[in-house]
Amino acid sequence: METIQILIILFALFAFSRVVLRTQEKKISQREFIFWSVIWIAIIIVAFIPGITTILAEPFGIGRGIDFVIYISLIVLFYLMFR
């Protein structure tokens, strides 16, 4: 496992712990908890299995997995800004 993978996993676990704490403090709703949990768990899975992004990208006609991740990230960011 590469150093960057370890750092990403540690950061995602920290962020997920913040989501759990904010849910317990009633600062975010259950819906927001589910949304952020899916995001951080997906990041952890991709950090453990980086090749999965290529598998997910192929049906969309995207050659590299990292390009797929960037496209999805931009879409999510634009949606969150709009919302």
C-alpha cells in the first residue's frame, strides 16, 4: 500500500468520524449522514482498490479511472453549490 493511500484512508476515517459526531449532536440530519457516509466510505474503498475506478469508468467511455473520479467529483461539487 502506498503512502498516499494510507493518508487518504486516515483522512476519510477522520472525516467519517466527524460525520458521526455531528449526527449524534443533531447538527446534521439522517439524510445528510447517509450522503456523507456514502461519500467517505466510497473514498476508502477506492483508496483500498484503486483499479475499481477504471472498471466503473469503462461503461461511460472514459479511459482512465482518475478522469472518471474527477468528473464525478465536479458534478457532485456543482450540485452541492447549486443546492
